[in-house]
Amino acid sequence: MKDEELDHHSSGGIVFRLQSESPEFLVLHQVRANGEEQWVMPKGHAEDAETSEETARREIQEEIGLKEIQNLGFVGTENYQYVDADGGLNRKSVDWFLFLADSLEHPVPREEEGFDRALWLQYGKARLKYSQGDVLQFLDRANEMVLGWTKRNR
């Protein structure tokens, strides 16, 4: 498969909750099959004829068990390339959506996916925690959306 380009598409959720009037973002700790540890946001591939938003919602429900979530909008599309274990070049795009979680609902990381911890962190601390630097621009946009939403809904 070397030198062949493959295209992949995923959708994910940037999840926040309002805790004492201050937004907190969800970060997930994952140990990948190769032993690599990372802090990420829930995301995954579409099933059947799902829309991007439906995929993001399902991935949040499957990976961390949050059911009471409200989609507040599309954040943007991340595009990147990576080389897989077989040496093949892969192009990937991820549609990111912003979701508000019920502040009383607790995330339960799905161990089968390698997730072992979930933390709610204020924006600045969440920004320092995420392992994949390219995703920070989407967290930044999501934070701006959250600030605008909280001003309109007070």
C-alpha cells in the first residue's frame, strides 16, 4: 500500500459544560494500541448514512456515555495527513461540532476504546492538555462560540 493515498473522514465533538457560570471543556485520556498516550476529544467514522453531526453525537455517546448533549453549531473542518503502519499516506478530515453537556451528567470513558480518564477543565487548562496541537485552533473557535453563547443566554 506504500505511496497510495487514502482518504478518511471523521466527525467529533468539542464538549463543554457550564459549572458555576464558568465553561469547562472535556478532555479524554487515551492509551492507543501501540502504547502511545494522548489527550483527545471524542471523534470517529460515520456509520451507514449518518450526517457529520449525527456521527459526532454518536461518538460522544459511545466513547464517554454522555447522552444529554445539545449541538450548538459547527466549529470547522480539520485536514491533515499521516503515514500509517504500512507506510501508506492517508489524508484525513474531521468535522468538529460544539456540544453543551448537562452539568449533572458524568462522563464514563469507554475502556474498550482505550479511554481511561475524562476531565472537565477550564479553557486555558484544557488547551495545555490536548496532545494534538493542530486541534487547538478548533478549541479556540469553540471557546469563542461558548463565550458568545453564554452572553446571549444569561
